[in-house]
Amino acid sequence: MDFEKLVVWQRSKCLAVGIYREFAQCRDLGFKDQITRSALSVPSNIAEGMERRSAKEKIRFLWIAKASCGELRTQILIGSDIAYIAHPLAENWIAETRELSKMLCGLINKISD
């Protein structure tokens, strides 16, 4: 299956693009680097996993993508608390990371069968 056709990859890529755009002018380079790297990690690990040969390898990278999703959600929560991210936008991104996490679990379960 082409990873580009996966809705979870498409949505995680869109989230990463949105985060990159939102933080383009951020002067806190440490925070900017961390949140953009974790956002980029989600679709990147989905892509890498789906390009792997065995189900075991695919699942390993999907778990990494799911973990990066949790890391990203933590950074969004902190970013909201320190007023780097507007509360409504943070709520939207948090909801999206939760949904992506569920989708990744579903994909992992499907590949595991």
C-alpha cells in the first residue's frame, strides 16, 4: 500500500505543515526546533514504516510515529500554557493528535492480523 494514500499519513502531513507555518517566525529556536521535529516525525515514520518489507518492521515504525504523536501533543500543551499557541488552535491540534494516535493503533492492528 502506498503511504500517500493513507488518511493517517495525509492528516499527519497536514498537521506538520500547519505547525511549520505557525512557527515560521518563532524566535524561541529551541521550542520551534523541538515541536517542528516531532510534527515532522509522525508522517515521516509512517512513510518509512510502510516502505519496509515485513509487517514487523512496518509496525515498529508505526509505533514510533504514535510515540512522536504523544511527544507532539505534549509540546502543544506546553506551547499553549506559555502562550506560544492560541488556545483554540492548540485544542484543534490536540484533538488531531489524539485522532491520529487512534488511527495509528487501527493501522497497527490491521497489519498485525
